[in-house]
Amino acid sequence: MKCPYCGSLETRVVDSRYSEDMEAIRRRRECQSCGKRFTTYERVEIAPIIVIKKNGEKEEFDPEKVRKGMLKACEKRPISDEDIDIAVQEIERALRNRDSIEVSSMEIGEMVMEKLRAMDKVAYIRFASVYREFEDVETFEKEIKKLMEKYGGR
């Protein structure tokens, strides 16, 4: 590790311990040339998830966008922010556990709808109406009938 004071590459680790959040290792180092001490942090570097949008453009996955969409669908529904945060974390975890770092926005939308369907049927219909671009009342009716047939009146 290069000393930030004199630029020497001759440094040694004096002490190592986990950071408070357990997400990094804190290393106290001492320069062999100038004798000054400094701290470094070692963290895992995670490859970004790349979302392929409907128009073919690619962008980095942003869990906050998923959260905002779910919050909008759950507005004035008996669903806590904590439940939404947990759902977003589960979606991100599932995406990171895939073999590919690329995922279509449609797959993410389906994952969100599955989470919402399990949480609240009204929030699910709200999200689906925007996500699937319902154009008329008949489309709403069809989706509600499918929901009722599959999951009953609950």
C-alpha cells in the first residue's frame, strides 16, 4: 500500500479489525520509510446489475427506482415502508444471485408485481395497470378476474 505522506510502497499492517457495520476491514498501517501511520479500508466490490430497458438502452440497477414504484402503488394502503424496503432488498438479492449481471426491466417488473400481489391486491392492480399499460376498463376487469380466480376473494 502506498504511503499517503511520502509515497513509499514499504508499509506494514499494524492492526486489522472489522468496521462497525461489518462491511469492511479496517487496517492500520505504518510506513517503513517515514514512520507515519494511516488507515485503509478493504471492501468487497460488487459488480453492478445492468438493466436492459424496453427501448434497448442499458442503465445501472437502482433499487430506489423500484422502491419509489412500489411506494406509489402502495399509497394509502396498509403496507409499511419497512415491508416495502424488505421486498426491494429481496428483489435486489435475487438479481445478484443470478448468473448474469444483465436483466430486462420486464423481469424486474414481474418480480415487483409478485411481491405486491403477496402484500396487497389493490397495490398489485395499481402497479400492473401502469406497468402493463392498461388502456381501458375491460383490461382492469380481466386482470381482477384472473387475480380472483387464482387467489380467491382474499
